[in-house]
Amino acid sequence: MNRILDQIAEEINGVIAKMDEHDLVNAMGVIGRNDRVYATGEGRSGFQARAFAMRMMHIGYTSYMMGETICPSMHEGDVLVAISGSGKTKHTVEDAEAAKKLGVKVIAVTSKPESPLADVADAVIVVPGRVKGEAGGSIQLLSSLFDQSVHIALDALCLMISRRDEVSDADANANHANVE
């Protein structure tokens, strides 16, 4: 019998293998060097959004998490990265729709390319991991497979952006918390 860790790693590798890396390239094209980047998502998708916003800060971007008390107003030209496995999470879709009306560029991260969230987006990163409410496709609970795969996909996006912008590991480290 396979170890449970091996089974989980195999599932994640299966999702990553199904992803189209052009989705990441297209998303990178939406994010300009001087853009402010906002992130949103509910539940565990929200945790992935926070991790993405933090890594974007590390590579020199001004980034915010929607709903935080220090999150400023959005303006035309800003970027919103919205994460929802189903593409139907009410608050996430509402954030994306409101942002779009302001002229904000929207990147959707979802397992459902045909969804309300994807419909409003300028770029869509499809992460085909099982989400809450779906049967089969994973030994894991709820949307764990989607969440884990999103983390990897968005870290890959950050790496691609850092290479494009010529941000080194030392540069990122200089932005890392130094009082901990």
C-alpha cells in the first residue's frame, strides 16, 4: 500500500500535469511591474490568496488582501487575483465584478473555466483539482487538492514574474519580515 503522503503528492502532480502553462503566461501579462495587486478568496482559497499576496510583496509589488482593514480602494489599472474552485463563490465573484466595473484587471483562479468568475476575468488560470461538493478524483477531503495545487501554481506565477522583473532571491529576502 502506498503511503498517504505519496498518494497526495501523486494527486497534486496529476493536477499540475493537466494545467496549461500558457494560463500562467497570460496571467503574468496582466500584471505590470508598477501595478498594485489585490487578492481575494474565501476559506482555504483565501489562505492561498494571502500566500500569493505575501509572495508578491516579497518580489517588490504593492499587494493587498481584500477585506483586511488596511486594504485601500481600488483604481483603474490595478489587478485583482480572485480564487474560487467552483468559480461561483458569492463574495469572490462579487469582488471581481465590482473591481471590473472600476477598470481593474481580473485574474481568475478556478477549476471551472466556464463559471461566473471566469466570465468576468481578463485571464483565467485553470487548476483542475477536485473542489468541495464533487465526488471522486481525490482521496482528500473537500477542496484540499484544488487548494494545494493553487498554491503551487501561484508560486510558479510569482517565480515567472520575478524572473521577468529580474528580482533575485536576495532581493526577495530583503523584503521578507526582519522582525520575527
